[in-house]
Amino acid sequence: SVNHLESLGSNEFHDNSTQYLPVQGGTFSGVVRIVPQGIPYVPQSDWNLYTDSSLEFAPGVHVKFPNSVNLSVSYGTFISNGTAAQPVILSGLSDDSVDGDSNGDGESSSAPGAWGGIYIYYGQANLHFTTLRYGGGRQANLWVQGATASLTLTDSRVASSGQDGVAMWSGAALQLENTVIA
């Protein structure tokens, strides 16, 4: 497992029993930037961001979330900075359409609600060229709540939610551009 993501550079992974990079759950502090590794990251439990913390996914990062695992942003900032050529993909662990059979369970596809989702509480999230699917196991693929909370989705796709694709509460701000919510 990895718990110091900012220390990862470019690496290669071959002939592992599971084809993913397990990352411990817990709280991120300061500024953390996650870069692609050629295999997906898999959180082992919830990832949390609090005040004055930011988490950025670089172009091409893939994260596969196990059942019921969330990314929660409370007063922090989450940036998913994909590009047209290298989108960021956030999906369920059993989604074999992303990086193949990462968990070694044979050919399968994920199901709506396979993982918790992304929860923004009084924080900010900016997602560009990001595909978010098979979340919403608890409430929504993207749940945004609070008068100071904001969500910007640009050139992105939110699909196959277990419940709502995007849920906005308590005065949260939403900005959409060239985005599909299906």
C-alpha cells in the first residue's frame, strides 16, 4: 500500500497478482498531486480532504473505488485535471473497461452504485475531462452541499449512478460546460 502519493514518480508494474496500486485510506493534508502510473489507484478505504488541503489528479489518472468507498472533501479542494487525450477516470473496482481486470475476478463490468461517490461539503471541486461512473452507492456520484460549496464540470461525463448523478444542496454552486450527466 502507498500512503505518501506525492513521492511517486514514473514507475512500471509487471506480473503482479492484482493489477492496481492499493492506497491506504485516510486524510490528505497539504497539497497532494497524483500522477498516472499505468495501472489504476485503488483506495483501501475512504479518502478525506479537510480545510486548507487539496488533491489534484493529473491527466491520465485512473482510480477504481471498491464497494462503498468515498472521496470526501470538507472545506478542501479537489481538482481532476484530465485532457481530451488523457481523461481522468473514476470508476468502480470491477469496471474492466478501464485498465482491464485489475482485481483478478475474471471478465466483468461494474454496476451502478458499486462505490460510494464524491462528497463535497463546503469545499470546491473542479473536474475537467473527467469520467465518473458507477458511484452513487450511498447517495450520488457527486454530492455537493453547503453555501460555500462549488462544483465545476467541464468536458466531463457522469454516468451509471446508483442514485442521483449530481445532487446539489444548501446553496451549493454548480457550473456545467460540455458535460453529460446520464
